[in-house]
Amino acid sequence: MNYFIVTFVFMLFVIAIMAIGVIFGRKAIKGSCGGANNGNCVCTEKCDKRKKMEAEALENV
């Protein structure tokens, strides 16, 4: 029972810390481009893998 209580309190603590981060308006975590295009993450054309996934999805409809 002690493990349950300790784990529960720890999880409440973690949730409280995350809530404080939201309250103070920190920027959301976002993915990176891996350094491509000098950090400009705006894609002008879909990659081949994405095109293939979308084509397969249309075939399965």
C-alpha cells in the first residue's frame, strides 16, 4: 500500500508541475526539421513516403 501512495503522490506532483508550465504559457514542444533548410520547417512538397501512404489510403477507401 505504501508503494501505491508514494506513486500516487509522485504522479500528482508531476501533473502539478506540468499544469504550472501550461499556466505560465510555455511554448509547446514541437518536432524539428533535423537541420534541413536552415531550420525552416515549411515543406513545399510532400516526401515520397508521405505520397505513398496517401495513395494507399485512397485505394483502401
